[in-house]
Amino acid sequence: MSNISKVLIIVPCYNEQDSVLKLFLEIKNTVNSSHFFIEPIFINDCSIDKTKTILKENNIPHINLPVNLGIGGAVQTGFKYALRNGFDIAVQMDGDGQHPPSELEKILTPLHYKEADIVIGSRYITKEGFQSSSLRRFGINYFKKLNKLLVGVKINDSTSGYRALNKKTLQIVANYYPDEYPEPETIILYALNKLNIMEVPVFMRERQGGESSIRAYKTAYYMFKVSLGTIFLYIRLKFNGKRDTL
């Protein structure tokens, strides 16, 4: 199996009863090519709907967190699991069904051929599929400019949660990962650790059920909080000799 990359699909989910079973079946039916052996793990972040029951009754591989950790803690749980179980690549995939498993090979292939350390699936390169609201796109464009200013890296879809990480990157994020709305902040983390970030075009869908954690009235709060987190992380890492620890 030396030429096959062992891939863990990490699916954080909080109150995603409407989408987890369908998403699991999609992942299960994704053809394991000659290059990839794919396994999923769903991280149930103390859902208060029927998510836990659906995962258990359908024998879906999952971890039930004892307390609600938020998106960052749930994803980091998956990263730690990937490292401890010998996976070569970990993929973060939202539990709401926005990220089609059929697009997996696009973000996995550059890692398999060692062309990148992190691959981010972007909906804004070819601008196909669901493009989000105008307010969300404004925020995404803002973080693109902020990251470019701080670390000189241009990522068109820095809030995308459809990402693949190699083992080198996993060793960093298993040690530290932002807790809430982590995606824009991690661009800083990766860039200052001199990791190679690649962005590839993918097709995304509207969420298949549930509600987004970022409502319209919370957008300003989200941008303010993530901006502070991004800037503080940049300052701490920039002046920290060992950048993969805080």
C-alpha cells in the first residue's frame, strides 16, 4: 500500500440530523481510486437534535464529544485521531452537506503527489455552484485582503471548510488549532510555519439542512472576532521562535 494514501474524512457536526446520513452514504459510495483509501469519522459536538441517534443507529463511525467544543475543537479532535491512527491525509468536510464528496479527488491529488501541504477547496476560482450571500462574500473578500497584508498569501476562499492536510501539517494543528471560526486564522498559522498552501476550484452546494452558525446579524461580530484572532495569532507566531506551539 506504499502508493496509496490513507485518507481520513473528518466531519464535525452539531445538530445536523437532516444531512449526516446522506453525507455518510455519499462518502461511502465515493470510489476509492488506486491512489486513495478513504475512511470517514463524524465528530458529534454534543448535538441536541437526533444527530447522535442517527450516527449510532446507522453504524456511522463517530466520536461523541463529552462537552461542546465548537467547530475548532471538533475538527482538532479529528486531526488528533488521524495522527494517532496513521493516516497520511486528513480532510475537513462540513457536516451540513455543502461539500460534495465527489469533489474529493480535486483536493487530495496535490497532496498525494506532494505538490502542497494544505489544499483548500474554493468556490470563487471558477465561480461555479453555490456562491453564498453577498454579505458573506464581502467578509470572505475582507479576510482575503487581511491575510494578504499580514503574510503575503492570497486565498480567494479563506473561510472554506473543505480542506485537505498532509501529515506534516497534522502535527502542527494537532498541537494548536483556533477554537471558533478557525479557517481564516489558520492561513496565518500555515503561512508562518512555511507550509505550502494550494487553492483549487471545487463545486459547493447549499447546506442540506440545519442552520448556519453565522447568522446575518452575527456577521459583524464574526468579522471583528476573527480579525482580532488573526492579528493576535500573527503577532504571537511572528515573534515565537517555535511557531507550531503557542
